[in-house]
Amino acid sequence: MGKHLPILRDVSLGRRELIRWAGALAAAQALPGCSSSSGVSPPPPPPSPPASFLTAAQKDTLAAFADYIMPPDHQPGGSALGVVTYVENLLTALDGKTPLIFAGGPYSGRQPYATADGAVGKTFPPDSFKTFLPLDRYREAAWKLRLFGSSGVPGGGINDKALGKTVGYRKQVPDALDAANASSKAPLTTKTPAAEVTKAWNALPADAQVLLTELVIEGCFSSPEYGGNAKLGGFDICHFEGDSQPLGYSMYDEATRSYNERPDAPVSKPNPGPDPDPMDDATRMLITTLVMYAGGRVYF
């Protein structure tokens, strides 16, 4: 091969560590786009939550798998982070008058406005992320196909002969949860022994495992307006600061016509304090291997 790569021996990266990496990316991508509007009137109250779609047994099974994929330790696992609520909201996102697909903006109300002298203020905007945006007809059709499948959408089966039927999430998810419960000796819950949950998970088809894993990651790390990431616990796990507007990181002082950095998150130097999550040897070895395999160099 012409390159000597370090051999990965005894790499003990856990499922939680790998998902935390993925979660940092998922969190950033899940934030709604922010516009440059100002002087916007307070948004209307959020729509009422849709009726329950999953059965109690299906919710219990989903919670068990959420903790299997994102295990709890000193930080909350998938079930405590609200994965069940997130998935329920997604499956019923088109059931109400307002499609709960794309959260609005520009501000979530989690960050204040800066003051005129470039300091952190105490006035917060309303959470306009809770005002979900309307869908154009193309996106509406695409999401109907994703949720209901080609059999559940008029004209949705136009490509079935070439590509096969599209099975919607509203069938895939309950079917996978029911199949897992049927294969288990006892009902699956967050209190079911880990060995039994693992056995039920391994009995699922690969495509069901992929779908549930993706949904759990989304539920853990997306903006809380979508139903998951309870108490911003997912952001804490991956050390993601979340949406930063309208405060930002460089605040303008009108008197001096200069920018001030936030003391807790400067842009010209590292954040104060110790590394919140230093990499262990296994993580460093994995990154080294990936970088060298891609033709790069390692400087640490």
C-alpha cells in the first residue's frame, strides 16, 4: 500500500462515544435556518400536539431501543432525552393543520440580545422556532411519501414498478417495534435486562436497525422544538452550544465602534477552562488511522 497505518488493537470506543460524534453534526444540521429579519411581532402560540400514534407497548419498546442505541451513564440516555416524543411527533407531523416539519426562526429565545455597549444583555426574544413553516406542494408531497408510503398517497406509486414500493415511516416504525416485542420473551421496556433488549435488536432486519438508529440520533440531538433533546441534554452530551443568535460571539459596542468577544466563548483564543471532554488513546488512534488513510498528516 505504500503507507504504514497504525493497527487498531483494543480500541474500546463505545456506542455512546460514536453517537456523540454523530450528534454534534446532527445538532448543527438540525437547527432551523435563521433569517435577517428584525422587528418581527411575537409568533402565535405553538399548535396543539397531535394525537398519539404509537401504542403504549410500541412506545415502551422504542424507549428500550433508545437506551440501547444511546445508553445512559452519568448523562441521560435516549429515552430520557425524549426520543419517544420526537418520533411520535415526526410520525404525526402531517396530522394537524400545521405541518410540524420545519421549525421557524430566526431566534429560539435561548440567547439574549446584546446591549448597545457590546455586553451580554438580559432581554430575550420569543421562541420563534416553535412557529413551524408551511410546506410548498413539492415538500408536502415528499413528506407524505416518506411518512405514508407510496400506497398511502394518491399517485404515490408512480415509480413502484421501477423502484419498488416506498414503505412509509408510519408503517416501518410500528412494524419494527411490534416484531421486536414478538421476538422477546417479555415486553420490552427500559427496565428489561440488557441481554434481552440486545437479542431483540439483533433479530431486527438491518434496514429497521438503520431507521431506528437514525431516528434515535435525531431525537437526542435536534432542537428541542421537535420534541427531543429534553432540557438540551443532547447538546450537553456533545458539548454543542446550540443556536447562538441574536447574541452571537462578537458583540458590537456602538460607543467605541468595535467588537467585544464573549468572555465565555471567545473567537480569538480557546474557551476558558479545562477541556470538557479530552480524547482518550483509543479515540486518538482511530482519528490518526482515518487521517493517515485519507492521505493526511497527524501533528499531535
